[in-house]
Amino acid sequence: MCLFSCSTMSPHKNTSFLVLLALNIYAFVTSDDVSLNISTSADQVIQNPSVAAAGAVVANSPVFKPAVDSMFSMNMLSSFPEDLEISDYCKDLLHIFGQRYVAYMNCLVPAARPVKVCQNCFSGYIRLNETYMNISSDQMGPGNQSCRDSLLRSDRLMVVFVLFNNLKDLWTKSNCDNCINKESESLTNDTLSFMTSLNHTLSCFEKYSPGNHTELCKSCKTTYSELNELYSDMDKNKTDMCIDIEDAMNMTRRLWSKNFNCSFSRKETVPVIAVSSFMLFLPIIFYLSSFLHSEQKKRKLIHPKRAKSYTNMNIQDKQT
């Protein structure tokens, strides 16, 4: 019975085993086909750039969102501990600093040529300086919080510190403090007087420049002389002039001498000519005085007694 039953059951087991084996073989073959198709399509993409570009467009499309983005999301960086994050007060100061920095830069670029950095952008610099002083101050803000360490010294770059110092160096090199009254936040009286005289001179240039330049030199001589005298007085009173006045005067002088070929005699030319003439005549006076002095010495060396003795000796020699 056992042998018969075992022999009768074996065909069923063999049949199920063969079915499972066929399914495994089919799955293995289909997986190889899929991998072969994938490798073939990859080779086609490499050989055909248009296909690669199409694939890139699909990958960059808003519909196509790979699963890798969800795994490496940048939102993970926003979960720092509260003790490492800056306070809301410091965030507000940083935001105000950024706004005023951008406003000041937008003023500097148009004022680069011709240079009007001091007269056009001094208010923006004053506002930016106030914000930076609040950031770098030791005084505590709301909640007894100071933003100096968190905004200025928390990293190696020190972005806020470097940005402000660059603009501060530019302001210092421009010598704008000599033209700005910080108390009233306005231009000084000397600067306003110079700008008024400069406008009169440039208006005269503009009026006569289309015609003959000889007429321009005659008509604008007075205003240009007044501008030069005012600039000379300001230069004597202050060691360094602000860049706005220096650049404006240089451009005006270039227009007067180079573009219009004008010139005028200054008051200092008369003493200069007199001194130069005296220096030219000094060698002549020196040689004349030395010559006359030498002639007088020769006359003093000739004595009559020596002349007589010399003639007597010559007579005796002849007789002998």
C-alpha cells in the first residue's frame, strides 16, 4: 500500500515542481529582457543627444519629482536648537541693514561718474551707519539681547562686518566728512557756495559753447575766476577736499583749458615774472662785477717806481 500510494502521488508532485520551475525560468528570462532593454535604451540616449535632452526636460518638469528629493530635503537644515538661532530682534536689525545697504549701493552706482557720492548719498550712509551701530553696540535690546556676537562674530566670513567696512573705507577715502554737516545732515555752507558758483560757470559754458570759443573765454572769464578763487580758499582752509569738489573742479578746468582753449592771467603772474627776470639777470650782474673788480686790482699792482727801475736796467744791459 505504501509503495503504491507513493508511486501514485509522485506524478502530482513532479507536475507541481515542473510548473514552479517553469515560472521561475520565465521570471528570470523576463527580468533579463527588461535589463537588456534598459541598457539598450541608455546606450541610445548616450548616442542620441536629442533623446538625452528630452529626458532632461522630463526630469526637470514639475510633474517629474524623483524620490531622491524627498530623501535629501534642504528643510532638514532649519531644525537647529533654539539656543543657536538668532532672536527676532536681531533678525529685524539684519533685515533693516540689508534694506539700507541695498539703498545705499543703488545710490552709489549712478553717482560714480561724475562723482557725486557725498552730496547725493550722504543720507543713505548716515542711515546705514546708524543701523550698524545698533548691531555692534554693547547695549542690550528687547529681552536683554545683544546682536553683536550673533551677527558679527559668529562665523569666519563675518559678512555684515566686511560689507560695512568696505563702504566705510569708500566713505573715508572720499573725504565726505569735509563736505557734510552731520548734525543737520546737510551740505556745509562752503560746499553749497562752491556748487552755486560751479552751476553759474557751467551755465555760462553751455550758453557760449555752440558758438565761437573766443566769446566764451571773454564772457565766462569772470565766473570761472571766481570759482577758482573760491576753490583756492577752500583748499587753504582744509587739508583734504571731498571727492565731489575735487572732481568737479578738475572737470571744469579741463573744459576751460583743453576743450575751449581758454586761458587768463592770474594775479600771481606779475611777481613770478619779476622774480624770474631778476634771476636771469643775476649771472650778467655777477660777471660784470667780477670783471670790474679784477681791473681795479690790476691797476693797483702797477707802480711807477718799479717801472723806472725796470727801464734803467734795460738801458744798462744795452750799454754793456
